[in-house]
Amino acid sequence: FEPGRPIIDNIIDGIYSSRKTICLITRNYLKSNWCSSEVQVASFRLFD
């Protein structure tokens, strides 16, 4: 993560630069807006 950069940009870059993405999904994970965004980005990457 790059300090001073928007969190969502860091998340997107991290997911797209990874060879594999594994999400451990719990109830609390799904309650978090940031975590839900991570799952969305990872699922979009499947179709790129």
C-alpha cells in the first residue's frame, strides 16, 4: 500500500498485481464496506 493514496486504489492495484486472490469471508467481513469492495474488485478481475 502506498501512503497518501486512496485506499480503494491501493486495493485495486493489490488485487490486479496478485496472481491469486483468496478471500476469507465471515459475517463481520461482509458488514465492512471496504471488504465488500475487495470482493467486488476480485470478482470483476475474474472476467478480465
